[in-house]
Amino acid sequence: MKSNVTAFISKHQLLTTGATVLVGVSGGPDSMALLHFLRSIQKEWELRLIAISIDHKLRDMESKSDLDYVRDSCDKWDIPFVGMSLDVPAYKQDKRMGTQIAAREMRYRFFAAQMEKYGADYLALGHHGDDQVETMVMGLVRSANSSDFSGIPVKRDFATGSIIRPLLGVTKEEINAYLEAYEIIPRVDPTNNETVYTRNFFRKKAIPLLKEKNSNIHTTVQHLSETLGEDEQFLRREAKKAFKEIVELDVGGRQASFEIDVFQAQHSALQRRIFHLILNYLYDRLPKDLSYVHEEQFFALLQSDKGNVPIDFPAHLKLEKVYGKLMFYFLTQEKLHHPSYHKILEVPGRIDFPDGSTVSALYNNTYEEDHQYSYFCNIEEIALPLHIRTRSAGDRMRWSGLEGSKKVKDIFIDAKIPKKDRAAWPILTDNNGEILWLIGLKKGQPEQKKSNTSYIQIIYEKGDM
């Protein structure tokens, strides 16, 4: 095993002379073999080794005994030891997540803290070639996304340095032979033999069958993992470049949009990755029920000829096609219930809205040039008080040059206003219900610009939220 691991380290440039290496050690066969191997090359590479061991509090006294076993081994081998008990059951309950995910989060958070503390260059972990085969086969069975099919990385950036996995080039059988040769008796987790866990099922049932057809499958799969990983890194870099160029993000980070024709001009491999980059940006944590089905819905929506077509994603994320644009946004509780409002606008006075926007009214003896967010009413031609409200069924408005009136709904459609924004759109009316201003969008029957009269000026200011 030693020659194979040394060659693997050299091929992938996993170590540098004089490096500080933290070694994750559970007391099991793989991590104990890794720790012993690194100790065997410590002088040659001038390595500073520190063993890191964690009790996840998942197996009562057994996991505590594992910690003690690693400590004793490190004392015997003259390797500095750092041990920690992490309350995974409590964390799991608090965060409402599965045991394995909770344990991994806590474990890697602790690893990162120790990397920072010791200024470590590497964190070495004991994953081996059979683990890689299991991971790849599980990915094939469980995932429809090629991005999830690149396996366990040999090396990746982490904290102050990198995570390295020097044993990915050898099999479990080679590791067991190494332990036997050096008379190392590791701790064995009894749950490793229970096939109720998905990985154990593949380990006990599927992998042996594959090895019957190809005894060197770990090497084949490792090569596949590396080539797929290199391809994926390139595609992700290109996707990130395209993401920055074509995706518009709102200030609060809760919305994203892009021009559909610009998006579709990208290669399909980049389109898929841009889609996932958007989801990773919007979701704090990807929902469990988010699957390849949603990806299919996304691409079906892009191909649809219909405008204003919305689809629902988990956790109240909505995708809406709006006249050549695709929008991603979350429905807040307020938007989910589409609350209406009706407020009196005093003159002078101001109305504040939850999104931070305001509508102000003031008297003005001088008529000024109109702009998009300012409106002038001739006092002699309107019925006070003024009102600010949301739309009602059948709303219509009139303006100069229009024969009769037009539905507010059709005005929204003509202006390509997304459906999500219409329900709460502020509308200015007089006391007779006449719509004077679809604020920021359309101005109603214009005032007569008489001299020697007074006006009311309405000013709308957008919020920053």
C-alpha cells in the first residue's frame, strides 16, 4: 500500500515539505492506516502532524471509547492529539436535519476551527478507493444531475489550506493488509454492517458484484471521477462568468431575473449550471424536495409560447415568464395573501408603505413639468379628499386622446407588469372614485393648466427594500 499511496500523493501533488497536516482520525481502519502512513513519511517530508478526533455522541460510551483509543495511539506514536465531543443529537433537533448532515456540519466546522488555530496547510481524511466507487454508484442511482456525479475530490480548498485524501488510490483490502502488517487493531463501528444505511447497502450488496467484473474498478472509477471533476470545474467557471453577465439580482438578494433570449444563447451545459447557481443564490439551504423535475419545469417554461406563465418551486419560490424575461422571486406571507389597502391621502400629508416607498401630497401654486413619479391635480377639477388604494375588479381609467376608458388590467398587460406586482400597485383616486394616476405608470384625465389657480402635487418615492 505504501508505494501506491506515495505515488498517488506525488501524482496529485498532495503534500509539500514542511507542511502542517491535521489528520481526521475516528479510530476506524481507514483513518488509523492514514495516520500511521503519514507518521511513516513524517521525517522524510518534515511534516508537523496533529491528529483530530471527534465524539459525535451518537453511540453512547462506544464513541467515547473510540476517542480514548485514538488518544492512546497518538501517545504511543508521539503525535499531538486534539479531541472533542460534539452534541450532534441536540444540533440535529435544533436545526431539524438528518443525523448524517448534522454530524457532517458540526465535524467540518470543528475541522475548520482547528485549521485556523494551527495555521494548517492540509486536513488529511481517510476516504479510499472503495468509498469512491460507492459514491459514484450512489450518484448514478440517486441523481439526474451530472454536476453531482464527479465523486469525492482528491483535493479541495478548505479553511487555511486544503482537504486531501491520499488513500483514494487504494482499496479497502489493501488498507486491511497494511493494518495487519503493522499489527494495528482499529476500532470498528458496528453500524457499518447494517444495510439499512444507503451507503452500507451499496458497500455490502452492489460493490462486490462490480468487483467480480473488474477487480481494478477503484482505479477506473477514480480516473472517471478526476476527468469529470476537471470538466465540471471548467464548466462551473464559465457558468459563473455568464451568470454575472446575464443574471440581474435585486439589492435584497431575494429576486433574480434574466432576458430569455440572452439566456438561451448560452450552451445548454451552461444553462443548466446557471439555473443551479440562481437557486443556490436565492435559497439559504436547498429544499429536500427540490429535484430534477423542477429543472425540467424550468426549461419547459423557457420553451413555452405563453406570456405571464408562473410555476411554483419549494419554499414559496415562484418562477414567472414575463414578456421575454424570466423572474425568480419569493412569495412573502404578505404577498401570499395579497392584502388590499385603502388610505386617505391628506393634503399636505404622506403615506408610508411596508416596502419603504412613500406617497406625499402638497399644495403648489405653480404647475411644474411632469415626470414619472410626480403628478399635478387642478384643485378645481377633483373631489377631495384624495385616496390611495389597490385595484378593484372592473377598474377603468380615462386620459386625453382615449375614446371612452380602458381596464386597468389591460394597462398592466400592455405595460408588461408582472402579475406579482399588480395586486399591491398603488392607485390614486379622487373622492368620486375617478382614477387620477396609476402611480408611476399611467396618468389619467389631465388637469386644465389654468393660470391663477392652485394645484396639488403628488410625489411618489420608491423604497430601498
